[in-house]
Amino acid sequence: MASTRPARKTVAADVTSADTKTRILDAAESLFMEHGFEATSLRSLTAAASVNLAAVNYHFGSKEELFQAVLTRRLDPMNQERIELLERLERDTGGKMSCEKILFTMLIPALRLARDEKRGGKNFLRLLGRAYADPAPFIRHFLSAQYAEMIGRYKEAFLKALPHLSRQELTWRLHFVMGALSYTIAGTDALKLFAQVSAADKYDDELLLQRLAPFLVAGLKAPPLAESRRLELVSGN
Amino acid sequence: MASTRPARKTVAADVTSADTKTRILDAAESLFMEHGFEATSLRSLTAAASVNLAAVNYHFGSKEELFQAVLTRRLDPMNQERIELLERLERDTGGKMSCEKILFTMLIPALRLARDEKRGGKNFLRLLGRAYADPAPFIRHFLSAQYAEMIGRYKEAFLKALPHLSRQELTWRLHFVMGALSYTIAGTDALKLFAQVSAADKYDDELLLQRLAPFLVAGLKAPPLAESRRLELVSGN
DNA sequence: GTACAATTCAAACGAGCGTTTGAATCGGTT
DNA sequence: AACCGATTCAAACGCTCGTTTGAATTGTAC
């Protein structure tokens, strides 16, 4: 849907345009995070970035492609760092990785990103969490492509560390882990639902992951529900 | 933002209009779930419901009020059932409730709703999960009001069942629980990220909650991360 | 300093949005 | 059969949206 006007440039520069592109990406990251994709207009976005309205279509092709560029800028390095940490862990332990350590290789890159204020860390993670729940097909396809390799590797790693889980059971639990992680990081606003979160706590993403880690590790290690107990959940009435 | 034209009706009937209102609510539930609030237009919505475009503003006042009506219709009974189950459990056990049983009083009403096909159960739960992640202020305020009482009660109940957790730690863990639950139910589409989910599994919400329960119980029961281990997470490099 | 590509800009396009209006229609009551 | 409030309807209002256009401007190599 973009290639009718595929960005006029030969090979050169990009340094002249870098300022504009970066300003657009920064403003988009902030506004998409705050209002969501649909509710953010290119007019408010370009005004916030102090660039001309047409600059988005010139530099990125379309609003959708801008959104993907916003995600790619942070997500690619983060997921690559995850894979590198996981591979290093696998080498260092000779394949006998603990569940905790594997999970930490997922959390550490997210934590580092959250701490990198200069690169809009916290805002970006919240945007990412919201993108996960967005029904727009182009977002779902994009994320699915971005995560395919990473999720596959982690599934193999966890399978070795949690031999009591079937492949299917583990698939679900990884889903739960990603859910708690996305939702937790994305929804700092949602914490107001629960109140009583101290102001100091509120934006300390490190403390947040420190609290999340034991919760997730225990959940991953839990024995699956036995068949014999299945009906209990429903007969509770 | 609505009351400029506050729905013309005296006291009577509502039976004549029930059909139209219900058709609108059903179509809205389905379309909001599929495309999100912003991306669903009143024109497509009223067309799907086979009613006139102006019917939404006549019966509900505005698009936002329609959205709240869609949520209220299912959410109020579900949360009320949760509170009733919790109170009954508290009476039956004389205040000595297990963590599992408390959690089940949260899951059972959700499961019942998911099973009630005639009332669009699964679709609604997915819509609810998405509403949690929506940045629109009116949605956040609405949900926060809807959930205030329920969350408060569950916090007290879990505090008794999990005496090793501080109030603050528990607040976070309830947040994780709601996150995994919302995200899991909302994002059946997101499962495509992880592939390898059998077709039979895919839409069996009972099985889903059966898998989710042991994960969450183990997470809730886990000991909090000791201070001595805190730095480990970050030094992993 | 001229040429040329890259970028910026103001302006407009066409389409779709939520909402409002006032007339037409319906159903029950007198 | 005449009335009246409740509901439905077609049409329009004013507005914002993403995108496109073509001219102006900028920066750089010759």
C-alpha cells in the first residue's frame, strides 16, 4: 500500500534527513503510546515533531509503515540481545540451563531498554504492550514475524529446563508469561485500578521486574493440573 | 458529553425498543471485539445490526456510552457473581480460604460467561481484555470504577491466604494475575505468535483456564525475591 | 554559479467520521 | 378516528482524517 511513491532518494546522505526522521519517530513513539495507533492523527504527530505534515508520507510511506518503523527501531535490538544472551547461557552451562536463568535472558534486555531514558525506554515498552492487544491485522502480522524466531528458541530452551511439561503445556505457559509481562509493563496506568501503589514504586521498572520474576518462575515450574482435578473448577457452585 | 439529548422516553415500554437496542449491543460487542473501539464506525455497526444510523445516538446517547453499555451488560453480573462466590467461600470456610479456592472464585464466573454462547461469551471476554489495554481515558475510568469493589475484596481475601506476602507485594501479584488473565483470554489471535496450538485446543476456554489456574496459583504462592538476590538479575552481563 | 537531486512546504483532495435535525411512521389510548 | 409519545428514517452538518500534488527551498558536486 506504500510503493506508489517509494521514497525519493538514490543512495546517499540520510544524514540530512536523519533529524527529521528521528524527530518523527520520537514523537510517534510518545503519541502512539499515549493515545494508541488509531487515535493518533498525523497532524498532531507532525506538529509535535515540528515537521511538515507531508514528511511522514515522504520518509516512511504511510502511517502504518511509520508505526512499524517505531517498533522495529527498539524491538529488533532487544530481541537480538535476548537471543545472544540465551545462546551464551546455553554455551556456558553446556545446555543445562535453569528456568530462572532462561527467564532472566528475556527480562534483562527489556529492563535495559526500560532504563535507557535517552532512547525512550519506558514509553516504548508500554507501546509494545499495547501493540500486543491491538486487533489491527497489520500490527498482528508484524509482531508475529518479529517474534517468531525468538519464541521458537525460548520454547526449545524451556523444554529442556522443564522436562515435566509437554510441548503444548509449555506453549500455553509462554503465552501466560508474555501476557503478564506485556500487560504489566504496558499498563502502569492500569495500576490505578488497584491503588495503593506508592509513588516511588510506580515507575521503577527494575523493581517491577524484580517482583515479576519470582511470580513467573514459580508459574513456569508448577506441575500441570492433573486430569482428576479438572472437574473441580467447574463444580464449585 | 451526551446529555444534550438524553434519550426521549417517559417511563414505559422499552419492550418495543428492546429489539433494536439488543441488536445494536450484539453488533457492537462483535465489532468492537474484532476491530477495537476507534476503528469501528457507527455506520458499519448500524449496518451490521440492520438499524438506522441515528439509532445509536437515540438509544444510547453517543458511541462512548454505547461502549460502556456493551461492557456493563456482561461485566456487572460477572463481577457480582465473583463477589457472591467469594463471600460464600468465606462463610463456608470460616475465613480460612485456600489460595486456589479464592482464585477459582475469580475464574469460574469468567468461565461460565465464556461458555454462555447465547450471550456471546467468548467474544465479550476478548473485548474486555482489549479494553484493559486501551489508552482511552473514558475506558480506563469506566473499568476502574467497575472493578474497584471487586479488587478490594480479593486483596483482603488473598492477604489472609498468603500471609508471607506484604500488602504491596500482593498488589503487584494481583496485577500480574489480571494481566495474564486478560491477555490470555483477549489474545486468542495472539496465539498465532506461538503456533503449534491444535485446532481443538484453540477455542476451548475451559481448557485454557484449566491450564492457567496452576500457573497463577504457583505464582501467587511463590516466595518474594530476597533482597540478596536482587542485583543478580542485572549483573547477568 | 550552475545543475541537480533531496527535502520541505502550503494547499488541496476525497473520503469517512460522530452527531443532529425534522419529517415520516408506528402503536397504544381515548 | 383522532391523538400523542416513542421510534425510525433519509439527509445533511461540520469536522478531521491520511494522502497527494507541485512548487519552493536546501545542500552539494561539478
